[in-house]
Amino acid sequence: MRSMKIILLILVPVAVCENHTGSHALNYYFTGLSSSDSRPPFFSVIGYVDDKQIDRYDSDGGQAQPVAEWMSLFGGPRYWETETKKRQTWVAEYREHFKVEMSISNQTQGLCVYQVLFGCELDADGSSRSYYLFGYQGKEHIRFDKDRMLYEPATERARITTDRWNGERSRQSERDKTCLETICIEWLKKYIRYGKEELEKKIPPEVTVTSLSTRGVTRLHCWVYGFYPRHVDVTWMRNEKDELYSEEAKQILPNSDGTYQVRVTVEVMPQDGDSYACHVDHCGLQNVLVTRWDPVRRSFLYELVGVPVLVLVIIAAGFFMYKKMPLKKNQHGVIFLRGNARGRRDNG
């Protein structure tokens, strides 16, 4: 498989469990990459249910393959043969789109990126949404309006393509509408039933609040970690009524165990009588989790002497303990600890 880092820059809708609705989404991401070297363009189609990758196909391997463990048993060999043929058909169609867009933009040098997002969302109450987006060179390019059965340009240059599609693809627009409103939802329901245990698990977050004061300004950090699914709402409140704005972007990051973490920081100048608390809302919680900042719990030594002096104290204490340890040299001059602290005693 070709080693390439693919960055999706177009809008990516994600189903969340906000307000305990139990929403789910099925998304397919198509990416085409073409460079100015002699290699043929690279194409991939990746399927996701919620934030879990379920399968993948790329032009190097030429086979649709399961990624999620539960998908490896879904449908059997015949299902994956059908998926392979389907992905090959998609790639063939989008390959032609890609060539046309490169021709229109007269793009002959550098990296060219063509992206497609096709997907749908289903709520617990049965309501649904769907979307069909095209991106070119990292920007939204074309959007399909299934209600009006029209392809809408996001840029003036994209109008060349949408005018042609709207004039020539009446049958295709009907098929696209059917795929979005019917076929996508039917497959999403099947995936939800099959992967229910994995897809509907809810792991509540843990929360830790820390602070750092410098020159009268205090930075309050709210660390939220170990939660699943991904969506979480983290807010700092003052006196339980004033929501505080964080200048840092709330970046929700993945953990190696499949859960997520996020840190939200605000800067405040505490006044007498003020209270601060971090409010966390997640579908794994029955109620909003409120963790209060207690300035009294800050280290007295840290507040008294500050970071530089504290670091010197720690270094001095470590040096004193090192000098007190019984040491011994072996015949090669290698120092090791006596007693229970074992060093290397190589004879060679």
C-alpha cells in the first residue's frame, strides 16, 4: 500500500449521542490523489459507522476489507465480493470526475486532491438526515441538494461542472436521492444491529481540575479523559451563572484504548467570593458532572517560593540522596549500587 498521509479538509458530519438521543451515522469517504510524478493516481474508499472505521478499499490493494472486528463476520465472503465490485464502480466514476476537474483547473503540477463524502444519520426517534459533498484541493466544491434534485456549486469554478451535471444527470440525481434517503439508511440499520455492542457502548468521562497562577492571572485547566463516544461538552462557569470563554481550541484527541480526551483552559483573575467549576456533559453520564476548582488545595510550597526555587529544592534533595547511596566500582570501572540495588557485573 502506498504510504500517503490523507487529510480530509471538507466538512465531516459526525453523529453524536448528544442529549442521549442515540444518533448513528454511516459515512463513506472517497479520496483521490494525483501527483506530478509517473505513478498512477491513488484512490481509497473508507467506511465509517459513527467514529468507528468499519472497512476500507484502495486502488493498490483492489479488495474491500473489514477493519472493525465485528465487520469481519458481517455478510461472509459474498458480501465482501459485492463490496469490492461496488467500490471499483465508485472509483471508476470518481476517476472520471477527477480528470475533468484537473482539466478545468489546468492542474498539471503538484498534488491534486479530490474528495467525496456520502452519508446519512439516523436518530432514535426515526428521523434522518443525509448529505453528498464533493471537495477539490481541500475545499468544498459541490453539494447535492436532494430535495431540489440539484448539484450546487460552492465556488464559481465549480459551476462549470454543476451546469453540466444538472443538464445531463437527471437519472443519476434520482439514483443519488434514493441512495441517500433509502439505501444508506437501510444499511446503517443493519450495521447498528450487527455492531450494537460496540457502537452503543457509553464510557463516562473522568475529570481533573488543575491551575497555575502567574502575576495575578490564574489559568484553570479542566482535563476530561477516558470517555466514549467522542462528543462531549466541557464548559467553565464562574459563580454557577457566567460561562467563561476559552481562547484555546477544544481539541478532542483519541487515546490508544479507543476512548477520548480533551483539555479546556480559561484565564481568570479570581476575586474574593468567586467560585469556578468545570461542567462536563456526556451521554455516558446521568447528569452534568460538576468539578469545582478549590484554590486552597494548591501547594503551599509552590505558592510560597515559586517554580524556580522549588525546582532547585528538588534537585538538591535528589543530589543529597545520591551522595548517601553506597556505591562500588567493578573491575571495568562501572559504578553500581551495593546491597539490593543491582548493577551490571559483566565478566566479559
